[in-house]
Amino acid sequence: MEMIGIDVGGTKIRAGIVKNKRITKIITERVHAKSSKNKVLKQIIQIIEQLFNSDVKGIGIGVPAIVDPKTSILYESVNIKSWVKVPLKKVLEKKFKVPVIINNDANCFVLGEKLFGKAKRYSNIVGLIIGTGVGAGIIINRKLYSGHDGAAGEFGKIPYQNKDIEYYCSGKFFKNKFRISGEALFQKALKNNSSAKNIFKEYGKHLGNALSIIINAINPEIIVIGGSVSKAYKFFGKIMRASLKKTAYKKVLNNTKITVSDKKDIAVLGAASLFYQK
């Protein structure tokens, strides 16, 4: 049996065929994030058409938006502004005639880590995606927790300093404050640029403060960090942990494992695995 798993991010879409819990084919495209609702939807349909075959029995999709758990309608995507009240499930099921399950991208990420990644042996997990925005997927007692309206884990919206956590702890921090992309900054840091390294240290302090909120609120066994910014972890991880020590309970922090995802397509696997959670 084959499933299609799709990870719709703020800057790109990755989609793959998953068979026997392994990806057999993968497609990556830049997402038309600033385009109309219908144009983004058309792009997703075209990607599915490249993967779809008669053996596909379902499509799982992770999206950067709040998803109504009852209707599967997408509400309020921060990174794809045009995506408001999108009936994605209804449209895709009509088009492809197979079941479609939709969830938040961070939920798909944490599910992937639980089933295939670094969180396999844990029951209470937070998967934190740091990229264009910030979002967290939460697993409590081995079950995905989405909250009453599907908005659990939206820590980026929590007020912080003069803005919110997302401003200081996502790629927006580098763009808005230093006029540089996270990727460009990472490349400079790799070349031992001291200014770039100092920016990542400043970023690490903010992320440590944000993680202390998550740890104090959720008390997970493990936090797995993913997303494009996570690959620069070696430049901000030490400062992040030092910041955490100042704001989290010592015993709780000592019992919380913090690690970085090491699987590129874990969210694609997680999206396809939404069917295993039914």
C-alpha cells in the first residue's frame, strides 16, 4: 500500500510516495507563498499528479496553518497569507478519489519523529519547527495533541519582549533585524565570520527563553528541533542552553532531552503517517 505525504512549508513544498514506511520518490518545489489561494492549490494538485498512481490509497498533508479538527478546513496561515478558509480536503478527495487527511505541519513533524526519528522511545514530545515561522507539534502520552480548535503548539504567537516569539526565534529575526537571510548568515558563520557568529549567539538567547516557556508549560521528555534554522544549531545551541538554565527549573531541565532532527524528510513521512493515527 502506498501513501502520498506532503509537507507544505513557508518557502517550499516537499512531497513523496511512502511505501512500507519508506519514501520511494520525492519532489521539491518552491511554494508560491504570495500567490492567490487558487494558485497555491493548483500547485499542490500538480505535485500530487506527478506522484499519484493506482496503488496510492491516501494522501496526508502537513500545512503551515491552523486546521479545524472537525472540518479539516484551513484557517489563518501566517506564511501563506491567501490561505483563509481553504477546503483542501474536500477539493483533493473530489479530484483524486482517495481519503485525504490534513494537519498542521508541526504536528506532522513531531509525528514523524515519534514514528521514525529521534523520539521513538518517548511518550511526551515536542517537535519544534524553526524556519520561516515557529510552530510546535505536541504528543502527550503517545497521542498527537491538537487542542480544541487545532491550534495547540502555536508558541510563536506568545508575546515576547516588544513583539512575539516568532519574531525573535524564526528566520524573521535575521531578516527583520539584520537584513540577512538565515541561510546567508549560516554560510558566513561557516566561514568563521565573527559578526555572523555573534548574531547566532544573540538568537540563541531568545530561543532559550522560548524553550523555557515550552518546558515549563508542557514538561516534555524530549524536544526535537527541526526546520531550516536548525542546521545552524552548532552556532547557537550552547548559548541557548545557557539561557535555558536561567529560566527553567533545574530538575525539569535536566530531565528534558533537547536534540536536532537528523532526517530531511521526516515531515513527509509524518504526513503520510497521519493514516496510522486514525
